[in-house]
Amino acid sequence: MTRVTSVFAAIGALVVLLFAQAAMAGPTLVSTINGYYDVDSYDTPSLHISNTTGYAFTNVVLTLTGYQGVNNGKSQTISLADIAAGTTNILVWNGSLGGGSGMFAYDYDDTDGGHACLPQQTVNASLCGQPGNFYVTFTAMWNGQSIYSQFSPTTNATGGFVGWEGLDQSGYSETSYDSHSNGGPNGVLANIYVGTPPPLTTPEPGTLLLLGTGLMGLVGIVRRLA
């Protein structure tokens, strides 16, 4: 076996090893979260945080991080009550969350109204605006372990866009997503896992980054041996 053949064999072994490790290191699913618009309260979002396990969720924290419109880059955090085993916390944007302002405001999709309407904004011309969609980061303690969920209308367990914040994909109000009908998914919007949430700016899993680094190093060796 030549040195080049040996190096390519090593590359193949590295790929198999890394992907096997990634498969074995998959996150542990704890429970789920659903998101709705205009279901639990008129014209406003809500989250159903389910605890289907035998242990309580404690030290529960919810952080909203805007990524569009007037709330782009802004963040708000609130602490929630413990979620007992076998129960669901129905969290409604009812005006009392986060002081009743910002991304936790009641009727969040109308908080930036009064602008000139775009073609897709046809529901109520007096309320056109771009408050912007936001990420949700949920963290808690469960059975002595940290748990988390991280999702947005675009990045979630459904694999598609869910307008549970009452806004369209660009974060605009007064569109078809403000239709005052069930704005939630027919199933799970987000999963809760054991672990801690990654930074919102992380573009790829660490395993893939490690794989790329290893392959680049081996390619360099091949070039020197060829």
C-alpha cells in the first residue's frame, strides 16, 4: 500500500468515526412546545410548554431575540414558574409578560403599526408595520440536568415557516398570517432537549467543523506526499 493510499484510507476512517460519534451523541428528547396565534387569546401569540415527564421543570427562563424589523438585535428575558410533572404551561402574550412591552407585548404583531402598507399587507391598512419575528430560547432544570429548546417561526421542528407570532416571513404585520384563525402547527413546533442552547450565530455543529478541519489537514498531507 502506498503512502497516498494509506492517507486516503485514514481519511475514510476519520469520516466514518466522526459521523458515528455524531449519531451516538444525538440530543436526548425531553418534551415539546407548540406555538399558536389567536387561539388562547384574541389576536396574540401563545406557547404551550408541555412537561410529559415525571420530573418538574425548574428555574424556567424564556428569552426572545428579535432578528427583523424594529426589534432586530433586541432581546428580552423573563423567568417563569416551575412546570410540574405531567402538566402544560400555556403562556399567553396577555400584557403581563415582560412588563407588557416589546416582544412580550399583547397583540405583538400590531406594535409597530401606522406605516405605509406593502402589497402583502392587506388586513388593516392602519396597522401596517414590521415589528419583526423573533427567536425563542427556553432553558430550565430537569431531573438534575439542564434542558433547552431554541426555535423561531422559520427554524423549528415542523421543517417550514409557522406564523405563530402573527407575522409573515419578513416580519411584517397585517398579512395573511394575521387572519384570526388557528395559527399554530398541527403538531410539535419545537423540541426540548437535555443540554444547553448553542449561540444563535453558530452556523454549523461543532462535529462538522471538526470534520472539515481534519479533512483539510489530511489533504495537505496528500499534497506533500504526491
